[in-house]
Amino acid sequence: MTPNEQTIVTDHSQLISDLVVTARAAQSVLAQSSHEARASALQHAATLIRAHADEIMAHNRTDLDRAEKAGMASSFVDRLTLNESRIEAMAAGLEDILALDDPLGRELARWQRPNGLDITRVSTPLGVIGVIYESRPNVTVDAAGLCLVSGNAVILRGGSDSSASSAFLARLMAEGLEAAGLPGGGVQMVPTTNRAAVGAMLAANGEIDVIIPRGGRSLVERVQTEARVPVFAHLEGICHLFIDAAADSAKAVEIAVNAKMRRTGICGAAETILVDSAVAGDMVPAIASALIRAGCAIRGDEHVCGLVDDATAATEADWSTEYLDSIISMKVVDGAEAAISHIAHYSSGHTDCIITEDEATAEAFLACVDSA
């Protein structure tokens, strides 16, 4: 089944099985294809995305109109929005992927058994990958690109909020495969927004080889709880930025604003800034002022509130909140050790970073903080 408009479905298990049959047939070809052919497919897809930018935005307008009519939050609408720059970023992202070395056929390890048997571990495709995601239509392109370049077929189930955008993008990805002489069935879009289709994917043990959820806590928890298929997943992105005493102040301000405000609605956006007490007197007002000018609200501990008039007092819940909005929590800590301790307690293990010019402190931070 090729990506298409929404379809009325009564037997979701059969629907998923049918998608798997098509995907599996395509994957057997992809697994044996050359890296050049797979890279060509991504290049064709990137070209198609650029050529159809106006149509992509028209489909996206359908999704945006529905979201705005439903009164969705501005952060949600931002995640849903595709404009010229984001469309170009999707195409450029595919070109970044195709420029990588071939992930297949790489020798990962080699050893010899006492009986003289030589064993080699070689990278191979996983097979048919199911990706379940929510309101970000660009995930359609990112996920399909990564799956295809590694010789896998993908079954995509996007959120109902981005259904028009995602279905059209999936069609372009399939056309990219066909333009390179590969089967378009390597990209399958579940043609219904009924949540029963998600349940059918999660129950497709022996059909789908692995499920990857991309979304909020409720989606990921459902996948982890219900899946009978292997899952690659993480929960929310409670991401920290620690400003060390040895940080360059100009860099710290610029990075803090970018880390929070570039895209507030993504799981990799900063949600908490920790500042070393040794530099808090200057650094906290500088960073807070820059963030406030950019439209971000500050929720701070007692020390931060004493330095920033416009900050509101943080509660215990703030340190473990993924805002996905123009809000950030700030706290003053007594050095790197205290920052690491705070991160160990509150971080979701997604993305945490340090700003410092001290190499030893940076290495200690990287060694102690267990984040992806």
C-alpha cells in the first residue's frame, strides 16, 4: 500500500499486516542495494521536497487550520508548522544523511574461538521498522531517510494533527525511491488516524522488527507498556545547560538563548539552566535578560529571583517539567559537582551540556552525566 489519503479501516490488524507484506518485499531489495542507489533515492527525495514546497505548505495549511480551530497551544502549532526554511532543512537533512558512510557491511568486531573458528560481527539492516510519532511532520522525512539509507523499510504512523502534511511527505519519499530504481513500498504510511492502528502496530510481533516512538510521555509510555515488538524509546526531554565558573560569558548567553528559543517545542530544547554561584552575580542577569528579550519566561530559585526582577519563583515541579514552550527554570548551584548532582536527580537522560573553558571540568562533566 502506498502513502495515500485517510482511509476508513475496520480491521486494523489486517491493515498493518498488508503494509508489512509490501514493506518486507521492498526491504529485501533495499538490503541488497548499493549505497549509491540508496543515496540516490534520498537525493531524489530531497529534490522532490524542494520542488513541491508550495504543495507541502498547502497540505500543512490544512493541518494548521485544524489545529488553530481546535485552539491548540502556540508551542503545538509551532511543532506542526512547515515553512520555506523548515522545508529546506528537511531536504538538506536528507543530503546530510546520504553523505554519511554506508552503515551496512561494516565490520564491527572480529575474534577467534579456541577451536580456531573465526567470528565476525557485521552491520546489517534491522528489517521493517515502525515509527509512531505525533505532531511534527518533519519526522516523516527524518525517519524515512535514516531507515532507507540503512537498508530498512519503514511503516510510518504520524499523529492525526499532521496527517495531511505527513501523508504528502511520505509520498515524496516513496517517489524518491522509485526514481532511484528502488521499490517505493519501502516507505509506508498508515492510512488512518484511528488509534487502533497504533495498537495493531504494537501487537505486530513477528511482522514489525522494531518500533520507535517519537513524541510525548503519554505516547512513549503507551508504546513501552503495550508493545509486543522490540522498542527503541526515550521519554521526555528535560534538558539541562550548566554554566560553569570558567564559561565564556558571551558564549554562555548566546548558547543559552539558542538552546532554549531556537525551537521551544522540541524534546532537545533546554528546560533548566544551572549557573555556578561563583559567576551567578553577572551571568544570571545577563542570560535572563537575553531570554526575556527573546520572549522567554523565567522561573528561578531564590537566588535567581533575587537577581532577576521579572523571574517568578520556581516550584519543585519545575525542575522536572518539560515545558515545550517559552518558559525555562534557572537555579544557582555551588560548582560542577552540585550541577551534576541536580542533573542526576532531575534529568531524563536526553541531552545535558556544560559551557566551560576548563577542559578538566568538561571531561568530568561528560564522564559523570549519563545522557544520550
